[in-house]
Amino acid sequence: MRHSQRPRLLRVLRIKSRRVHARLDRLAPFLMLWVPSWGTSILLHAAALLLLALYFYAHSGGPKELEIRAAIPSQLTDDLLSLTPSDHAGDPFTTQKSDEPPSLSLDAAPPEVKTVNQPALPALTQFTPELMAPDLPTELARVPGKGKGMAMALHVEGLSAPFSGRQGMSRAQLVRREGGTVRSEKAVEDGLDWLVRHQRLDGGWSLNFHGQCQGTGCPAQVCLESETAATGLALLPLLGAGHIHTVKTRYQMNVRKGLEWLVQHQQPSGELYINGGDTARMYSHAIAAMALCEAYGISGEPTLRRPAQRALDFIVASQNSQDGGWRYFPEQPGDTSVFGWQMFALRSARLAGLPVPRNVTKGCRVYLDLAAVDESRTMYAYRPGRGASPVMTAEALLTRQYLGWPREFPPLVKGVAHVAADLERSSERNIYYWYYATQLLHNMQNKDWPRWNSRVRDGLIAMQVGGAGCDRGSWDPFTPQPDQWGRAAGRHFLTALSLLTLEVYYRYLPLYQPSDSDPDKLALPPRDAPVDPADKPQPLALPVAPPVP
């Protein structure tokens, strides 16, 4: 378009030039009378320079637009950031059209551009025995030019914000470095889409979600019920993928409505549980408390601090004073399954800057010692005094890591080896087990991690429902094999835990600081390095079973 206009513009300039010369010729006698010779010279030269400038402007096509190119470190990273169209992408730096502004005002000033090809990842961190992050204040310093709601998701002056791996380039780099793929990220996007399509109009979710199905709907199933647990389970993978209510993203409004539902249904005691079976009470509260604490930690929104603190206070008040555990009701003697969820909520609270009393973590160690089945504390039971369980061992060892056991601590190393060996032998489908074990092995980053990661990652991708039906993006609790817990808790539960398992690469920053002297330090081969078929990890081999009506 610009080149086609140049001949016409040149003709206009020539005509204007001739008219200017003619007028100067007519005015020359008068100018000679009233203007000194040097003044006339200045006028003539100025006119000539103006004509030359217009001529070169026409030939150059106008000012060139500033071109900024971002050097992506690899094609894989580029693919990870381009899974979906930009107006529907899953990372929080893309926007959607929304008439409702975020609850916190965001500064639209552009961020500072760094002259590097690849942004530095936040520093790795190791948590102290009291669930402490490295001196994270409750209110982090705000960064000039950044949105207030992003305060705790930024790398601030060398400070490692615990949730910063969930967003943008940091997320893409962690996926590539820690063992994820484009397909695993696509599975996450499809799973989140299923969750939000089954959100209720009031903002909450239900384990029995069929009232929100479209078309022919999802396969019918009646399962346990807890609206509190269902809402928390839906929010956690949404938050894990970087969606937050204070920044415009594809699922901003879904997250906001879910958080509002939790806050509106919180009881004066701080408890979040409102219905369902008695055995679901403390499970449900812990899951919802995790969601509130993480939402506060990511957004830094002051209005969420009190609900998150009250939810934390209820967990603290419900701990059994004798064995340090938790079970179905407040102050009951503990079991390892319920205990683990309370521990995860305590950790989310601490990462968000909320204080966790020291006596609570002391009681947690007391319970774990009681639940250990051997003197070396490598194997754990469902309840103290019972036999060892691989699932409970994975959960207990994960909480031991959060309570400060070093990666090289012999009981931890030995216990993780037991879990890895059991996973290798097992052919049962158990997302509850896989969820704990994947986090445990990812934290260790030893020789067992690459093999298990490939199996669970590719297995979950293969089992995700495809097609165009209402159930697309979810995980079926009966196909290709009945899941041990999905049969009772249902599709919503199974989908949420599958998503959290696939988000392990970036949901939390790595727990342990790598060391060059660490004999188990994970050394990833070059991307194009040949793989020995004998060493190539295989996906989960699960027997195919017909759907259960």
C-alpha cells in the first residue's frame, strides 16, 4: 500500500516545488528591497532542505516500525507457550474480553525488558524443618511497573517466590527441564476445560456434577458428595496452571467465583466443610484451605488473608494433642491419609506467608514417628500399630520432606527406594498413590525419577478421554481399568488429581538445592541423544477392562 502511493506523492511534490519557485521569482524584487542578502539566502536554503526532506521521506516509505524479537531458547519452549490461540491460552499473560475488572487494579505500564535470550528461573529453595520458606514476608515488596496482584508470583531481587514457576516463560522452562512435554501441557489444558464446563452457576463444584453436563452428558455415576472438596479440587489445578482471580486469563472468572463460594460458605469457626459424609469432613476442609492459601499467596489480595488464616486456625485447633495427627473429626487420633492433607494445607499456608505454630509441626513429627512401622522410619502404616502400606509410605515420606528431611538422609533414601520398587511392580490404577509418589520422586530427582515420570506422564495422557463429547478432557474412573479410589470419589476427583500430577513440574519450585557433589544429581542427556531401547521407560501398562455400568 505504501509503495503504490509513492509515484502520486512524487508528482504532488514536483507540482508544489514548481509553485514555490514561481512565487519566489515573483517576490524576489520585493525581498531584495526589504530583506538583506544573507536573509534571502537563508530562506532559499531552508526551502531547499524542506523539499529534500520530503523527497527522501517519500522514497524511504516513512518511519520504520520498531521490531522486537524474542529469542525463544528452543522449539519445545515455543510450543509450550503456543498450545492454544492467544485469546484462550492457559498462561496468565494472555487475556480475554471481560466486562468485570479484576478485584485489584493492575498497573498497565510495560515490564522492564531484559537483554537476555532466556529469563533466569527463580532461585531454588530448601524448606527448613518448620515449613519455612527463606524469609518470605507476609507482604512482599511491590515491584515498580508491575500489577499489585502479581506480587508473590515474581522473582524479586533474588527472592524466590514459591508460586512463580506456574506462569509464562518460567513455567515453560520448568516443563522442559523437569520432564514435561507439549502433550502433557495439552492434557492439562483439556482437563481444565472439562472442570470449568462443569462449574455450577453459584461458583461451586460438585462431585456429582451431571446437572452441568451438556449434550448427551458424561457417563452416569453416583459417588461420594462434598461440595467443599469438589470446589477445592477444581481450584487447585486451575491455580496450579497460573490462573488467578486478580489477573485476566481465560479462567479468571471461574477462579474468582470458586473462591467467593468458599469464602461465603466458611463457618465462624473457620471450617470450610458444609455437607457430605462424616468421613469427608477434615479431608474437605484441608483441600479447600489449600486453595484459599494458594490463592492468597499468588495474588497477595488482602481480602483473602483473613479467610485463609481462619481456615489454617481450624486445622491447628483440630490437631490431636496426644499423637499430633488428624482424622475425620477435630481432635480424633490421627490416620496417615487425613494427616497428609492437613500437612499439605499447612505448607500452602506457610508458602503464602501465614504463620504456622512451631508446636504444630512438632506434633506432626510425633505422629509420623508413631505411624512408622520400623525403627529406621522408612515405611509407614495407615494408622499407628498397623502394617506398612506403600501408598501411606509415599504420603508420609512426602510430608517428611516438607518437615526438613535432607535428600541424602538414609531413611528417606531407603523409603523412596521401596516406593519406587513397588511402583515398578504394581499394575493397579491408583491416582491417589500416583499423586503422592510423583511429588516424592520429583523432589528426590534421583535415578528413579526419569523412569517413573515417563510412565505416569504418558500413562495419564493415554487414559485421558478424547473426542467431542461432554466428557472430553476428563479421566474416566472405570476405563481402561477401574481406579481404586475413583470408583467411589468419581470423575471429578480423578480428573483433578490427574491434573495436579501432570502439573508437578512447575506447581511448586524444586524443594532441594542441586549440588555438584550430590551423587544422585539428575543429569539430563542432550535432547537429540540416542536412547538405548533397553533403558527407555515404558508408559503405565494397565490391563484394559470394560466399562462398569
